[in-house]
Amino acid sequence: MYNRVIVPLDGSALAEEALSQAWKLATAMNIPLHIVRVVDTYRVQAVPATGMALDYSMLAELAEEEFEDARSYIEDQIGKLSAEGLTVTGEVLHGPIAQQIVNSANEGDVIVTSSHGRTGIKRWFLGSVAEEVMRRAACPVLLHRASTAGKQGDQ
């Protein structure tokens, strides 16, 4: 039915909640798990320099540090999940978050992701990566709603 389970992670406990659902699906269907983390340095580059003395070489260093942190995080997750008997791959992507998650999926994949469950004004101001992924993905998307514990820091 599916070829691979894609799980986008951002390093938060909330995002990692989706791993339990992804693990169950991958195990039941005997398919590999593919975890992705997107580093969106475009948001930093989009900050206008008006009135700000920015050292653009420092931005490049920060971006590289964030990319290395993401790579280390993905490698740790691959190690943990592989120890549980799953076939796991992973990658760190660069660019707009929702777009890169959607682009990481192939025909026959399913994306399993967590949502903050924001509503109202918070959702309007902060947006929703999960919602954008659901709208744009050509493959099925399984949305895991945040637990109460995961939502406490959001309020």
C-alpha cells in the first residue's frame, strides 16, 4: 500500500510524538521510515538590514551551525529507531519548511506529522506547517494532534 513513512521532525518533543504513529505504521506494513529535518535559513536572510548592522558572514556561520545541529539530531534519531528494528533513513533539507517536507515525499509515501492544534488568532499569526503540508502534498498525510503535555508550552 505504501512504500515509505516520512516523518518531519524539528527537534521538539511535540514533533517526536508523531514517531509512535509512524513506528506503528512502518512496523505493521514492513516498510522503511524516513525522517527529515528542514533548516529554513531563508527566514533569517529575509530580515531587512534597515537600521541593523548585520555581519552577513556571521549569518552564514549560524546557518552552518544550525545545519550541523540538525544533521546530528537526525543521526541520533536514526540510531534510536534502528535499534528498535526499523529500517530508517534520514536527511536534512534546506529551504521553506512545508515545501521541503512535501518535496521529500515520493509517490507511494505517507507523511506522518504532528500539529500544535492551534486555533483562532494564534493559528492566524503563526501559521501551520502541518496545514500547508496537508494542502500541498500529493501523498496521504496522517496528522497526529498534539498531546496536552505538548500543547502546554504553546499557550
